[in-house]
Amino acid sequence: MALTEEQKAIKKEFAGYKRKVNEIAGEIHDIVEDTIWVDYVKLPDLSQKVEEAMKDLIAFKAQHDFLK
């Protein structure tokens, strides 16, 4: 089944949500792997950001059945 132009645009927007979550998760990973003793204070803020980004991603996905 070929995607419509609207579906392609929605998939592109969804990819942006995923990218945001992955970028934040990458920051957390880098701190845990490399600088935990110095940058541990950044983890609560990053945790909040990843939680909010995941909520946005899940809500967006729920609005578009074909993404499931």
C-alpha cells in the first residue's frame, strides 16, 4: 500500500518526535558513560525532558493509526 502525501508528511513529523527522544537519550547515555561524576546533576532535567518528549511522541502516534 502506497502512502499518500499527507501520510508521508505525518511520518516525517513522527520521525522528528523520535529524533528528539533519541537525542535526549543520547545525552543521558553520554553522561552515564563518560561524565557521571561531574554531570550527574543534569540527569533530573534530562529525565524530565525525555519523559515529556515521549508523551508527545505517544500522543502523536495515537492520533495516526497507520503509524502503529
